[in-house]
Amino acid sequence: MRFRALSRAAVATASVSALALSGLPVAYTQEAAPARFTVANITDFHGRWAFDSKGKIPGALSLKCELDKAEEAAGADSFAFTSSGDNIGASPFASMVLDDEPTIGVLNQMGLDVSAVGNHEFDKGAADLVNRVVPEAEWTYLAAGAEGIDDSIRPYVIKELGGAKVAFIGSVTKDMPSLVSPAGIEGITWNDPVESINKVADELTESGEADVVVALPHEGNIDASAWSDNVDVVFMGHTHQFVEPADTHPLVLQAGSYSKGLATVSLTYDKATDKVTADSVSLKREGDLMACDTQDNLAARYPEIHATITQAQAAAEEQGAQQIGKLDRSLYRGANADETSGSNRGVESQLNNLLADVAKWGVSKNSSVAPEIGVMNAGGVRDDLLEGPVTYAEAFSVQPFGNELTYTTLKGSDFKEALEQQWKTTGERPVLSLGVSDNVSYTYDETRPQGERITSVLVDGEPLDPNRDYVVAGSTFLLTGGDDFTALTKGTDNANLGYLDIQGWTEYLKAYLGGDDTLAPRTGQAGVAVHVQEPLKAGAEATIDLSSLIYTQGETAKTVTVTLGDASATADIDTTYNPENLGEAGKATVTLTVPAGLSGEQPLRVTTDAGTDVWVPVTVEGTPAQPSVSSANPLQAVLLAVAGLIGLGGLLALVFPHQVDALLGKFARF
């Protein structure tokens, strides 16, 4: 495969040959042999050094096994081990809880030579990267295009491999300002990663400082045509994808993430022709890596790496036993009657709603965006959090999957559709509850047809606008359509924050249990089933059937109140639980007399003594009394005739326009 056009050096060689053929005397010099070397690459390691057969994580020992094979074939002086960034951050519990110290140690022992800076290297701010991570790392960190960063992080490094001067140029994604806390990267300017690498590649090639250029952008989805002719190989990152090599200039690869991929390229550089040739290209995935040798054999072969891993796991276990804080009440999942906690994913639960709120809060704290809605899937909540001391390990057991938190921008109509998708048409579970952040509430009517059950949605006290854009935060699992919530995929591409759910969860618990009462979990329900036989009649009795008024565990609500206009009625909540009725808990039937002065669309409010507060629009038919009209009073006759035309509600609107508009306007757009 040819990467670079024939250079002036090649033309000069051709001229000398022509002279030799003409019989003229020529002074011969012995040309240097072509340089041969190998570059291996990983990306988005994210602290996945532990072998996990269930999760298909090869880990550090398996990677080292394959790296040694490649280095042995190339020779120690002709081999470089590189990374395209995100070595640390968004890590599993055992690395995260130890500030990724084990990850830095393992990569040192694996012999990492050079790495691009990823966005996650800035998770704790630029100061932490410069003052802690870089001094501990035995490799060189690269970030071309990042202006205002410390000199210890360089735009490029040149290494001599097999006799060739090989330049490694790294850069970080252009989305940096929105991927980490702005306060942690203040003063740094982020230039386009491809343009930055191309500029350095051209300068190093034209000056003769580099023979071969290897690009390490912490960025993905870049077409080969975007690169300078002076870039020979590109190892992309950031998007966690596998990109197989193609016959392009330059050669472009990407090695997935989480130790699941290893890209290896063996090159020949002929100085006489200034030509770079790929002799072999390999992109190994988890199956190949895990098959390199058994973990027992690898532990014996690499005792230092094995020791670092086992010591880290022991330290993490000890750290996991440490207390985050003390919880004054238990937080539960949904449960079927007489069954274990977590047995019912079709009902609301405190923890599912709370973790939706954590997603919203965590993304706002760790990026430049402010999500307006948070969501969570019930199946992702795997343990309860009980009253009393809370440890790191207990927090981790609630969210053990290591999903990333991210955000998308959706239309209000798409979010409403996602709420409709709680009722499933396929699968074993007829309902899967969608947890929502504390600022969201809604009503539904299960007697309506599939797809038409949501009757109102409020966000921050305002009706959901179907045409407005809303920033929605949640896990990558959910926002990519997990559990068949496909409506959540209709927005913008998910931001690649790489911010793990367990990070957000533990940060929230530290803040809340540390005394921040503003983060207290909601006590009431987000969604209530409201069934009303419409239209209601002004002056007549109305019967409102309610359900989903309580949680299945840890509930305190005893009564429910319905308010319509200036009329209200209260009833006891029946806590008898019938899981066959779409998984709802807490029922009541409330009867009230509709005020005689109401007509048209009116807000019906439902509250409980535990804090539930939802609104739903209902239609009222006005039936104002008709007084007798004296023929001797024509003015009275005219006024009553007008009243008959526009209705008593209309007259009230004329007399009290602001008050009526405030009530009716709440649901005008829904």
C-alpha cells in the first residue's frame, strides 16, 4: 500500500540511474536499508484492566500478551505502543474509587509509550491532569491544538523506530467544552483536531524532522480525505467504535474501547524513495485477545501487572466498605405483592425516579449543558438503598452496569411518545416504568388505546410543548433505544461524555448525604392514572377514578384530594395492590360537585398527602341558570341574550381575564 507520492529524493535517484546507463562516471554511495517498524494502538481504555469473561473484557494481561507478540516480531527498537486517549476516567468502580491510580500503574507496566489526551483525562480538571496524572505516567501525553495547556503536554513527539524518524501527533475532540466541567478547563482554547494534526504533520515533514507521521486523534468518524498527504497512519478514538482498515491514504483504523481491541500496523519506510508501505495490518477484537493465553498463565508471566491488579481490587474492596453518608429513609424499587423488591418493573419506584434526577443533575454538573428532563429505565436499578449508613459498595450495587450518562435534544412530542412506550406490545413485561426527574409529572388513562394514554405532561410546572426542543439526560442504554424506548432516539446524537452512571450516583450521594437538602428525593408520584367520564356537567356530581397513587414499598400517602375550580373532595387511598392492572398501586374513587360557573376546558388537580401533585385538563359543559326576563326591562333581556351566546364562562373571562387565562393556559399547548 502506497501512502505518499514519489518525492524529490526518488526523482534524484532516477536521474543517477540514467547517468549510469549513459556510461558517464558516477560516484556511488551506499544507500541505507529501508526502515521497518511496528506501531500498536489501543483507545478508550477507561480503566478496564481486569479480565471479565461475562462482560467480554480482555483486560491488561490479555493485551500485554498480544503486545509482546507484536514487539517480538518487530524488535524492541522498532516497536511503539500507543493510545488514542481516555486511558482514565469513566472507569469501573475498582479504578474509579482509587482515582485511576491502578490504571496509570498498569499502563506503565504494559509499556505505553505515547498517548493522545482524551476528554476524560480532564474529568478532574486540567490541574489534576498536569499535576498528578502526567508526572505519574511514564508515557508522553499529546494534545496538538490545545492552546493554553501546560508544556508537559506536547503537540507531538518524535521517536526513532527501526531507523526511521516517526512523529506521533495527538489531539483531543473538538467537543471538549461541552464534555467536562467548564471550570476545570478554563483558559484553554480547543482548535479543530484534524486541522491541528495536519498543520504539525506538514511542518515536520517539510522541515525533514519526520520521515513518517502517525496521527492519534481522540476523535472518530473522520474520513480519510480529511487528512494531509503527510499523514501516513491514523489511529482514531473517542467514539468506541471499531474501524477496519481500508485501502486509503492515509491508513485509518480504530480499536474499539475497554481493552476489547488492539490495532497493529507494520510499516516500511524507504528513505531513497520517501515511500511508506504497510507490510501488515491487524485489528484484533476481544475474542482473539482473550484467547492469547489463560489468565493463570498470564498472571505467572506478568507478575508485576498481576500484583497491581490484585492489590487494586483489594484496596477497592476496602474503599467500598467506607461510608458515604447516612440515609434517613429507605429507597426502594418496585415489587409485586408478597414478592421480592425489584420483582416489578412496571410501577414507579423511588429509586428509578431518583436515578433519573441524578442523570439530569450529574450531566449539568459535568458539562456545559443544563438538561431539562432526566430519564431512567427500571431494569437498570438492581438493588435497594436502605436506611442507615451507605457505603460505596452499596451505592455501586444499585447501578452496577457501568453505563455512561449523556444527553440528547428531543422534541416535546418525542418525549411524550417515550412516555407512551411504557406500555409494551411485545416482550414478557406489559409495562416498563420510565423513571423521570423530579421536575416532571404526568397523567394517563389506561382505558384509552395504545399510544393515546398520556393525557398531560408538566415540565417545571409548565405544560410540555410538543414543538419545543428539550434537553433530555439519561444513560446511553436508554437514549439509544434500550427497553424499546425508541422515541428517545429521535433527537440529536448523544453527547459522548463518557461520564459513568456510578460516578453521577456517588457524587449525588456525597452531596445529598453531606447535607444538601435541595437534592432530597421526591416523595410523591410522577405519574397518576386519572379516568374521568367526560364531559363533566357544571353543577352536577363527577366521579374521578384514580390509580398509581402510591409506591409499592416505603409509601406514606394515605389520602388523595381532587380539586376543580373552587370545589375539592378528599378520599382514602386503597393500598390493596393488584399487579394485574398494568402494575399500578394505590387506588381511589373521588366524587365531587362540579362548580356551576365552570365551562370549557379546565385544569383538574390531583394531590396526595405524600407530595404527589399532577394536573390534567378536563372538559366541562356549562349549564348556567336562566332567570326570568321581564318584557318591561329590555336592557336585561339584551344582557341575558349575550350571556346565552358566549356562556357564563365567557362572561367570567371578560370580567376576570387574567385569572381564567392562568388556569386554562396551563394545558393550551398539550
